[in-house]
Amino acid sequence: MKSIHLKTACIDQWQVDFSVIQQTGFTLYRVSISDQTTGSRYDYPDTFLTEAKAYLSAYFLCLRASLDRKQHPALLVDLETGYILSINLPAFELLTIDAVGARIFDFIVHSNDHRQINQRLCRTEEFHQLTLFCNADGLLMECELKAQITPYYSKWAVFYLKANRFLPCSLPLKH
């Protein structure tokens, strides 16, 4: 098994190194990520069958790490399915549930809001509006929702939430 450095890319403060592992009959791709602000290096044990999958996985890991550093609630959402791919700690505290794997629209009270959000994101790559959310504890929240298409990959968006008001609510979570 022979490992060859393929290339280096930078995503925000992250340096991503791609390596090729050549084995008899096939090629695998491996990713390692360095934080340029702290110097920390993370070698991911997973290997990928295609270079594109390695790039997308590295990008996802960098986005997750960036969201984890944000002090405001933020979610990474797959726009095609509406599923939450990653949630940072402030969003976890606001929604009172580890919402990874849930749909973002399960938390939005008005069902027609999700169509409006998707349409606007497709047209302008941004969305900003007051929206009613209901968290897992049944707390109704008026939130400023700001969503932006992620750079480099238009099938994902980052949703930022800022809760303005909290009201008791008896709406069940739509899982």
C-alpha cells in the first residue's frame, strides 16, 4: 500500500491535504485537515473511492468545525431533503434536541414556510425572515431565521437562528 500526496486546498482557516492510496487494482483517497489558527492536525481514518467524495467529505468536516466555533445557533441543512446534517451546541440548546437526522421543517410551525425558504434560497442564495419554531420541549419561539447557501456546494445551506420571543405551546414535534 503506497500513499502519495495529491494536493492541498484551503477552506476558511482549514488546510486540507488529499492523499491517494494505491492498492492492487484500485485507488483510495484519504483526507487530513489542519487548523491554521491552532496548528492542530486531524488525520481522518476513512477512505473514499472517488476524489469527489473525498472533497465533499473534507468540505463537510470543515463546515462542521466552523459551525462548532460559532456562538450563535447554526444548523447545516441538506436542501434537497431538508435533513439537518450538523448542529452546533447553541442550536442544540435552543431546539433542546440533537436534531441531526431530523428535518429542519419539522421545527417550523407554518408548513408553507419551508416552500418559501427553499424558493428564495434557490433564487437569491439567501433567506432572512421572522419564523415561528417549536422546539422538542414544546416551546414556541419567534426566531430570526437567516439561511445562506454554502459556498462551493449549492445543495447545502447554513441556517442561523436568533430567538426573539418564547411562548408556551402545545404543538407536537412532527417527527
